[in-house]
Amino acid sequence: MDYRQLLADRAVRQEFLDRADELTAEAQGLRAPSGFERLEGGPVTVQLGDAVESMLEGRWSGEDPALEAIVQRFTRPVYLVSNATVTMPSDDFASSQIIADRLGRACGNLAGVIPSVGRIELRNHRLTWVGTGWLIAPDVVVTNRHVAEEFGRRHARGFAFRKGQGGTPVHAFLDCRREYRQAEESRFRVEEVLWIEPEDSVDAALVRISPSNEVGEPTPPPIPLMTPAELANTRIGAWVAVIGYPAYDSRCDPDDQRRIFDGIYNVKRLAPGQVTGLFSDKVLHHDATTLGGNSGSLVVGLDTGRAVALHYGGVGGERNYAIQAPVITQMLEQHASIKANGVHG
């Protein structure tokens, strides 16, 4: 984990230091909040100020796992989503008020995009769901290639649905709810696989969904995509949010997952973070907290409410990868015959 980036925001860093006593008590188990009782490494043995200085200078070598855990949880929290609004974590671990206030100021932008992100669910398949997708046109959803390939495949005349259990076609749906402790569903059937990028290209795909869900409700509004000019003005350090459906990931440390996600998976989540790099003209790096089910998640700018990128993966403890929005715009125009600027205004 690049702690220099996690602590780069001066306001969040100062808040972390100002609340040193409270956070140290957390790590020492004096309050023993849910999920942190079994922190390895014992008491915090390094003064927080010295530790932060060491992290910022790149000298930190992981000598205190308890401190690392609270830095990650405090600076890159993961929020639950309920009724299309962001809610606080379910335990009483100290949360950054600076980040919460930043999300509060962006609540209007977030409320406009949260309903348009959904979980991709399958029938006649060994898996019940495979990732995240979001609307970029009234009936077009973008997701990752490795997600779409679970139910779609290239065909001589385009693309077709794969055969599933019993030889019947796999059916895919986009459920735009699937929120924590919310029984309501809003499932839109995937009617057509429009495009799956080849292996030597970006990890993206387009599908067309039905114009209404199973109870007749229309699709949520499409999420506007950043233009090349807008993306060029998105600087390193810009705050974003990743909206999607993190799932328990056997490749990641189970204790870390439990601490950060409170043992709650497979439901809609919002994870704030920052842009950490722009690679060529296609890939963007960010440091929001994600897991496997986040494949296909929306990366949205907090200040704009516009899609910055499509999340597709990451390297644990280093960085996350996402496809820049203008690349998605080109796909939409080429393979769905839709002019993105005309759709989004």
C-alpha cells in the first residue's frame, strides 16, 4: 500500500493526527469495535506522528500491522448504500469526518448516479452473479470483458449468449438495487450482447437491457461520461468514488476484508478514493478500496457527478486500474450506434 498517497490529502492527514488518542485506543482494543478485536501486532508501538512522517517519506516498512489497519480504514473507508444514499459503516470505528463531509457536499451528484449502477446476475449458470455494470445510454450498460464473457461469446454474426446448465442459454440481468437489508429488486433483463472487446484491447463490454424492469419501472438515467477535455482537467489527487458490488475475495487477506467491510459483501457499496495516475490515453489508476465483485464498477468524480472511468481490476496493496471514460464513449458510438454527446447532453 502506498501510504504516501493515502495520507496525501492534508486535511485528512491532519484529522488523523488530531484524533491520535482516539485512534490509538481503537488499535489497542480499548474500545474493541466490531471487526478489530483480532488485530495482529499487539498495541500500537509507534507514535502516530512519527509513523505518518515515515509513511510520507516512503520509509515505512510495515512494522506495525495494527497501525496500518487503522490508516487504511480511516483514509479509505467503504460505505454502504441504502435507498440510493450513502450510509455510515455499521460498526463504531472512528470515521473521517473530512471524507464524510466531502461526500455530503457531493450528495446531489451521487444521488444522480447511484441508481444507475447495478449487479449483473445470472440464471442457468454456476454463478449467481458476476460483477457490476452501469448505464451509459437509455438501454446500454457497460461492464468488463471478463464479466460479459461469463454469459456472452463471440459469434459468426456478432455475439450470442453462452449455453448454461442443461444446455439452455444463460440469462443475465442487471439489478440496480441489491442494497444492504433492502429486499427490493429492480432487475432489467440483458436482451443482447452488443460488443465484447478482444483480448488485446481494454477490458470492457457493452450489453443492451430491456427498457423496463420486471414490475414495469423504466431504466434509471444514463450516467454522463467525461469528455477528453474534462478528463484532461482531472488532476492527480482528484477525489472520486467507486460504486459497485464488492464480493468476498479469496485472493485477499480475510482479516483485512473483515475489518474494512464488516463481513458484509455482495451489496451496493461506495468507496471514496483519489486518482493516482493517468496511463497513456486509456487507463487510469485510483486507490479506492475494492474487491473482486467491483469488476465493472463506476468511477465517478465527486465534484462533477460524471463518469471518470470503468474499474476493471487492481494489484492488492498497490493500485487499482480503470478504463478512461472517453474510451467508453468511443465504444458506445462505434458498437451501439449512439452518439454519446447527444445522449448525455
